[in-house]
Amino acid sequence: MRRVPTGIPGLDNIIQGGFPEGSTILVSGGAGTGKTIFALQYVYSGAALYNEPGVFITFEESPKNILWNLQNFGWDYASLNKQGLMKIYRVSIDTPEKFAATWKSQVDNIIAMVKEMGAQRVALDSITALGMLLAEPIVSKEGAELWMGNALAIRTMIKDFSDRLKELDVTSVFTAGTKEDKKTEFSTFGVEEFIVDGVIRLYFIPPRRAIFVRKMRGTQHSHRVHPMTITEKGIEVHANDEILWEALK
């Protein structure tokens, strides 16, 4: 099995050298845990270190905010973009109704872009935003929209998109939000972790940051919780150190 190096220092040491080629990896965590940085670093490192073209797809962050993130770590996006090695793609959103009606055509556009670039890496930020846009809301007795979404619709959407990327041997990272106080929660809608090939959970319990690999198909991965830091160069995983599970509270 070919491994795709993540470009995140220390991470490959705990996942047998990298992600399995063509796999889809879910990176989940609460607000501020580093999910967007993780996804950006994965795509950027592929282009800058391994000459592997990549696309970063965003539903939430504006391109300007993403560029600030890149510049903050000294990552030269402009040069890579000019060489056709990295692209930031902001999904067009008007209203949820119009978005749902055009989602399939937007996927076609993304796949066409991936093919044109010869992209080997894709990051989608985030499944949470996508699911809320596509799924029908559940209405409570009081009339409030709970936005838990339709699990079957979300599951189908993620699987279809993931499968189309797999057909191109693209190795993907999808991000998802979780509740801060639910350390054993690994997705927003409760279905994402069953479709993907790998699940990585990020934690931020000030001042500690941590990372835990919940699953990784075809991989003898670490079963420990490892410290993680966000430095001036990006995320770094401390593969030789451990945080006790009980400390994640």
C-alpha cells in the first residue's frame, strides 16, 4: 500500500508513514482545535514538499481569511498557485435551497478542476457546513429548527463525493465540528465516521492541544493520545509523548 506523507511533523510517525493513497480522512474537533489549519497544511505541504497538486475547498472561511492563515505560517501560496500546484476554491452559496439544487453541478465543477490540475490531494472544510446546507432541518414542537439534518442524505452525499475522488486516486481530508465537552464524539451528524477510511480527532483544553487517531484502515496506528502544538510553522505532533485520556476534560 502506498502511503501519502501528510507533511505534518510527527503525524506520519503514528500512522505508519502517512495516509493510505486514495483514502478519505475525517478530521474533527471543536472550535479552535486547528481543523482548518490541519487541512490547509496537508494540501500546502503536498504541493510545497512533494510536488503533489492540491485543492482546498471552503464553505465557511473567506479566501482572504485563508490567505491570512497561510501568510501567518510563512506559506507561499502565491508561488504554488502560479505553478498550478495549489488552488483555493470557495463554494458558491446563495440560499440553502438554491445551493441544494446546484450541489451536483458544483461537485462536477470540482471534479473537473481536480482532473485539470492533476490534483492528488483535496481538503474540504467543512462537512458540518455542507451537511447543514443540504439536509432538511428537523423542527421541534416549539417550531425551532434544530438542524440535525437527514442522516441518510448526509451519508449519501459524503459517500458519493468521496467515491468520485477515490476514482481519481485523490487522498482527501474532510473536516467536521464536534461539541467541546464530548471527547468521544467524532462527527457532527453521527454518520460521517462510518463512511470515511480514517478518523482523527483534535482537542484543545487550554493550555493543552492533543490529537487522537480513532481509526485508519489498513494501518497499525497509535492508540494513544498525543500532544500537539501549533507553532509559527504550523501543526506539529509530538509522537513520542502521551496525554492521558482522563486529562481530556
